Amino acid sequence: MDILDQLGAVREGKLSRRKFTKGLLAAGVAMTTVPLPARRALAAEGDQATYFTWGGYDIPELFGPYQEKNGALPNFAIFGGSEEALTKMRGGFVVDVSHPCNQSMPRWVQTGLFQPIDTARVANWGDVIPELVDLPGNDPEAGKVWMAPFDWGQTSVTYRTDLVEIEGEESWDILWDERYSGRLGSLASGGDAWWCGAIKAGVDFASIDTPEAFDKIAAVMREQRPLIRLYTDDTTTLEQALSAGEMVASMTWNSSAVLLQAEGIPVKFAKPKEGALTWVCGVMIHKDAPNLDRAYDVIDSLLSVETGHFMINDWGYGHSNSKAFDQFDEETLAGLGLSKNPVEILNAGHFQQPQTQEWETRMNELFEQIKAGF
Amino acid sequence: MAETSLPKRRSAGAPPRAPASPLLRLLRRSESARGYLMMSPTLLIMTFGIVVPFFILLVISLWTRQGFGFDTTLTLANYGRSWTEPIYGALMLRSFWISGVATVATVLLCYPMAYYVAFHVHRNKMMWIILMTLPFWTSYLLRVFAWKVILGYEGVINSGLMSAGLIDAPLGFLLYSPTAVIITLAHAWAAFAILPLYVSLEKIDKSLLEAATDLGDGPMARFFRVTLPLSMPGVIAASFLIFIPTTGDYITPALLGGPDGAMIGNLIQLQFGAVNNWPMGATLSIVLMLWIAALALVFLLVTRKVQGRIT
């Protein structure tokens, strides 16, 4: 029963129901069996480390050294916010390496789901900028750290210079400007948005855990909500919307602005007069990491000069390897809002501070309600 | 039975060779036990796949959150909250409204298609049905993304209208709105309406239609007095098949709904994710289930009544 014969039968209207079903069955069998060898090939490289990270970090450019050594990319699992990631791992999802930020690191440690990183096993450790390691709560024992710093940067406003009118200095007010109602975007995770709301509301981060702070921030978030077209953690969606002009401004990380500028879209990453939100993110190893050796390979790869160069050049993020900055002159770095001395940048903005689990839960609950319109 | 009783009689005098296990004896004696044995694979899956998880859900919904863990004293506090706090009721209502509109739209759009195949296609009906359901062989997620492309700011509809000179600026309300969710659901679930509608229309005895014509009914009267009432089982089945799963749909509102198009499924997901309140998530799932059951019952009773009046 060859295909031409079948097609002929169809054309002449002679194909009986039984024959047709038979043909379908054959097609189905063919479809399920053909990819078998391909699947087996994939399974052969199976035992790679699993890296649980923010959307966008699942690209080969960050894993050159890892690929060289292990012949394949690590496996990726993606989250949109670090609280979501922690909930998943607490629910029993085991990975090798995950990617929290300084603000949530102490809470991650408290869950007992992570093991200290032995810095002697990280080849690039000597070049890591010490100020980024020296974070509150990052000292389990001598020679070990909970979190190996990887990237640092800012959360601020990316806006279309041709579509947004700036009077005076750049400010967070762009995202609260009623003239652009329905054309503003925001990151969906409270881990970014709530803190930016605190900056806008003039709440000092030292007192962010007070009822007054909650009221003040909730008020500005509620004020902003009707103006927002979309809350999302998918940076690609925000970037596409900005490039199409669907949105004129959005809360983003450094990378969105740099990527859009590289595409020739007239955007700018604002330096708000109130200050941007600054953060350091890093990697932690799960206590039951099934591929511990390769987990260290992931860390080494992320901390390498090669990866750092890509992070700075293509995404505009700060990197934790001091040598990664060597290939850039001061002017380029300043243009990206970076510096060889990260402390300068981090302290110029509002640096996120660790909070209790109660605060985190309450904040997320309230912010989700506000986003839903309550 | 005669054959099995024969060896028994023979061994009546001598001591029994090996006592049959009580289980085997039960199987031999009772017909219903044999029936349950045959159903046991299904029953096992039902028990471990549906009944046990449901029971777990029920128990968790009676707990409360305490930091990262649970306070396991049983309480109805979560049910109280789901009743008193406006956000839960509002999202529940919005979900029913969105999926209700989507259900009506799907059934209305699919009825003519099913009708055409059932009454006006005489050869290769199977082929027609397969062709109609062909779009549904692609992944649900892909179909949702396809609608994102169609409804988007620079999407097919907007650029089409703009190049036709009908609008000056793209229509923003097409995407990230309840409208977008309704349109997508109505398309994504069409296969689930076409098939039951087709089956119920196909079953209608054509001689009834001829009789109606002979007795003086025009095409319209014939449709409303014969075809529609007789196809009601299909309409009801299609409505249920679409309304029940779409009410709790997660991915469509998450991708296309925007802030105003969020549905109860998204809220439940958040409880198990960022908000980290599993007991509340369990409660909402159960409340949703109860509401759907109640609405389905009402719908069923109303259609019964209406149908009874027509026929």
C-alpha cells in the first residue's frame, strides 16, 4: 500500500473508512518510531548537571567552558521569580545548581536545602570580586560560601526615547505617568516590583518591614496598576512590546535595554533621580545535587572570563570575575552603567536587603492581590 | 457449572487435596467479585490517581499555612476566607463568565459545521471529521501562541486593518484582555464541540425530518421542532466538555489575559507558587469544583425542563 496509491484513492473518493484508518495507523506508528534513535542519542548525554535559573540564562553563551569539558550543555529548568523557585524546590524538585539573589539567599539557606560551596574546587575563585562574596549571611564556615556571586546589576526603567517625554531628570514617575496609560509594562515578580514601589513611595529599605511601609507601597502599586498593560516575568515579551511601540516604558533589568539598543531601537535605561534598585545574584548548590562534580563545572563556567565578557558586552550586566572587566575601557563600562568597582554602583542605587519569610509571603500575597485588581 | 461441581462430588468422600484459598473460593462463588477483578486495573488507577489525591487535597484545604510549613489542626478558616475576601469570589465569577461566553460561542460556531457534515456530506464523512479536527493535532500551547501572533499589537488583525486604512493605530484591547481569552478558548476547544454535536446529529432518524415536512413544517420549524431537540444531548455534552475544563484554564489567561483577564486557575497556581499558601490553593480548587458541579446540575435541570417543554 504505497502513498501514491492512497492519494489516488483519496482523489477518486474510493478510500474506504477502514483503509483510511489503516493508513492513519501506519502514519502514527511511523511517527512514533522514527525519532527513537534521536531520543536515544539525547539520553546518552543524559547525566549533565541541572541548572535552575531565571528565564534567559539558558543559553550556550554562558556555558562555553562547561561544554568544552562535558561535551554538552547542562539541563535547564526555568523560573520567573526566586520565590517560585524556592517553593518548587521545597516541594521536592531536586536540581544541582540554582540562581537566587542576595535578598533571598539567607532564606534559601534557612530551608536547609543547600550545601556550602567549597571555594577550593572553583578554579576561577581567585578572580572573584571579594565585595560581592561578602554579603550578609554568606559565611557557613572557613573556605566555604553559600552563594558564589555571578551577576549583579540594576532594575530600572527602560523607555523609548522617541515616545516618552522627559521633563528634567529621569525618574520612576515615568511608570506612573497617566499620559502613557495602557502602554507601560512591569516585571511581575514582587522581588523586583515591590522594591521599586518602595523607592517610588520613598520608603527606606531599612524600614520596609513595617505596617506603614506596606500601606505606602501598596498605595503606589494600586495607583500604578490601571496604567499597566502587562505584568510579566518574560523579558522577551517586554522587549518585543517596547520595540513595537506597544509599550513606551517598562520596568526591566539592564539586559533588555542593551539588547534593544543593539537592535537599533531608540531606548534608554534610566538612571532615576530616586535611584535604581540594585542586586547581586549568584549560584547555590542543592544539598542532594545528583551531579556534584558537574555542579562545580557549571559554577566555574559561569564565573569564567569568557562568560563575564558576554554578560557585560551583550547584556550589560555586571559580572563577578574582576578579569572580565579588563577588556572594556572605563567609558564603555560607564555607558552600560557599570564599573570595575561594583560597590560604587550598588551603593549608588538602593541595594536589596534580606527579609524574613513572613515578610516575603505577606508581600507576595498583597502584590498578587493588587495585580489582580484588589 | 456442571463441570465444576463434578470434581467436588468425587472428592466428597476423601479429604480435600489442597484447600483452595479463600480468595479463589470467593471468586468462584461470586459473580460480582469476578467483575471487580476484571475492573481492578481501572479501579486501581481511579483510586490512586483520583480518589487518594482528592482526599489529600481535601485534608490540606483544612490545614492552614504557618511560615514555610503547615499548621495541621483541622479548620474551615480557608473556606471562610474564600467566601469573605472579595478577590476570590470576583475571580471565580470572572472565570465562569469568560468560560460561559466561550462555551456558548464554541457551540454556536461548531453546530453549523457538525450539521453540514451530518446532513449534507454523504461520502468520506470520516475524512471531513478528521479534516475538521486536524488543527487540534498541534499542541495546545502552540495554538495559544498562534493567537498571540494573530491578536498582537503588530499582529495579523491589526496590521490587516491598518493596511486597509480602517484604523490609524493598532487596537490595544485585542491582546491582554478577557476578549483575547474568550476568542482563544472558543477556537482551542472547538474539536470538543464538533465531535459530540456530530454524533448526536448523525443519529437523528432522517425519516422524522421527512415526516415533519410532510406534515407541513417549513425548514425553520422543522429545525426547531425536530433537529434541535433531538440533538440536545450533543449540545449538552459539548457544553459540559468545554465549560468544565476551561473554567480552571491556566495557560490561556496567563499568556493572553493581561492584568484584567486573570482567571481562578492563575490564582490557584499562585497559591502553590509565589504566594506559597498551599492550603488556600487546595481550598480554592475544591470550592471551584463544587461551584462547577452546582452550575452543571442547574444547567442540566434547565435543559431537561426546556427539552421536556419542546418535545
